[in-house]
Amino acid sequence: MKVKHIMSQNVFVVHSGANVRDVAKMMLDRRLGSAVVSDGERVVGIVTDRDVLATLTNKRKFNPDLETVDKIMSRCVHFIGAEAEVWKAKDMMVRYGIKKLPVMKDGQLGGIVTSTDIAAEDSDVLDSLKSSAYRAVRGY
């Protein structure tokens, strides 16, 4: 099965200069765990609920009303093509310890695929993703 068959085409995209509190509120309201960060047409990062929580708990003088998402986003974004096989997306998530992969289609951001999307397609995948996430958190 191809990534395009399980990805979400509705990607929440924010500008790199967006306010952290506003983005966190929008993610919460939309029940999303991430937002793709752009600088115009170019994807420059991804910000996750974990990025927000880690920043709030680790930085004493961080003010989410004054800071922008480009200060807390992950800049190393891994992408996958819409025509790629789902197993390839799973392998990338396991290898890099991530749960979300923006999907490129015709050179543009075309969607996003998550570990939940993959797990819903194949329950055996869930065990491998859990194991990878546990190793990433524990530093194994």
C-alpha cells in the first residue's frame, strides 16, 4: 500500500514567525500533535506538542507569548513521497524515532502521515513503533 492512501491531506501549517502560545492553542483546539512550519512556500521545520512541553519545562525565562515557533521547532524534517510504500514510512519513523512524516507530492507538501495512520493499517507495526519510541526516549 502507498503512503498516499493513508496520509491526511489536511496539514496544519504555520509560519515560522507565529507565536508559540497561539500555535499551541490552535493545535489543542484542533486536537493535533504537530504543525508543519513554513517560511513562505518552503517547509523549514515541524513543531510538536512535545517541543512545546519540553521548552516550557526546560527554559526558565521562556515566554510563549513573546517567542516564535522557529525558536522551538525541529529543523531536521524528514519527508517521504506520496508514492512510497507504507513500510518505507514505518522504517523511517523507526530509524529516526519520529511519529510524523510530511508527505511530498509533485514537489509540494501534499499531506502528512503519522504513526497512528500506519498502526491503523497494520497493528503489527504498532509494536515496532512503540519499541522505537521507547528506545529514543530512554537513549538506547
